[in-house]
Amino acid sequence: MGKEQFDYRSPRIFVESGLAENSIISLDDDTTHYLKNVLRRPDGAPLRVFNGRDGEFMALFAPQSKKVYVLEVQNRIREQAQNLREIHLIFCPIKKDRQDFLIEKAVELGATHFHPVLTQQTVIRDLNETRIKKQIQEAAEQCERLDIPKLEPLVKLDQLLRSWNETIPLYAAVERSDTNPITSSSSSCAILIGPEGGFSDDEKNTLLDHPKVTAVTLCERILRAETAALFSLSILASG
């Protein structure tokens, strides 16, 4: 195969379809428009494609008619990692621009699951799940991840605590508490970040006493919600 087929500068896209060498993947109108009119990829241009399950492949952007394009899948260039360590980010919805930044950077830092929660002092009470899933996908494409982090449904904090899987350590960043600082972890874990106004006193007491939760501190200063989340992820992911 030509050298260009292994060029990591080729655009990278996510598809839902299963991937295998010499297979053909149909493209929807939005993806075709993006590749042809936004990225300006010519007919026969090489692309990198992944689906979060089968690794990463080279493919060619091939026309079937004037408006219909497919991907002609070629050789596998990266194997899918197995037994990926899980890093769960539990966060409260925040203002749009800051949440956009949080989602993008959390994907880059290795978060595998996003758990939006409502606390007593959460200001933003709803979430555009479709938009966030698209942001997660685009961030994964950009940062060379082979997996697509999962977005869980929006739930109340007490519901999340009741249903939490005890095999995954759950850390909660509780400001102004006499607890140990957060440290790196080499195993699956989760971090809970409070809302912009912080946890209520009742919620703090619940988290400090809850058998499934280990309360931690981040630093001496009070951080914005998105800063606290990314600071925590950078430490946990370094293990």
C-alpha cells in the first residue's frame, strides 16, 4: 500500500458500523457533507476511521454516485485496547461555554464515563444529551482515542449514591473539609465534583459519612467547577 495510507495527518472520523478489512461503510448525508464540503476531501482521499470497538483502520472516501459516498475500509492500523481502566467524572451541569470546555478537556484527559447529577444548589437543571454526545465524539476523534466515553443519564445525587457500584472507588471533592488530598490512582475510580455554589451542608455531611464515598480535598483554594474537575482528572489519570 502507498505511504499516504499510513499518514496520521489524514482526517479521523467515528462511525457506528462494525469495521473489518475490505468492508464498505455507508455514510450518512451529514458525514458526507462534512468530509466533502468542510474538510474538502477529494474523491479517493485517505481517512482514518474507528468505532470504539474494532480498532482503527485506513479507509478511502469513495463516491458511489454524485451525492452518495462510502468508506472503502482497508488495513487496520491500531488494535483496540482491552480492559481499559475506567475513570468516571460525576459533575453538575454548568453554563454552556464552561461545560463545553469541561467536556472536551475531560475526554482528552481520559474520562471514560460522564455522570451528570443534580444537587440541592445546582443552578442549571437540564442537559442537552445529544449535543454533549456529539462533543464527546468530536473530542475523541481529535485526541486520537480509540474509545468513545459514555454519557450517563442525568440523575439526582442521592439516586446516584444509592445505585453506585461499590467496586469502583468513589471520591468526592468536598471543599473546606478536614480530609486527605486527592492522589493518583492506577485502577478504576470516580470523582464527584460539586456545583458552582458548592454542596449544601446536608450533602457535605452525607458525603463525609457515606460508606461508598471517600471525601478528598483538591487544594487550599476554592476552584471553579470545571477547574476542579479537570484538576482531579489530571491527578487520577496520572496513576
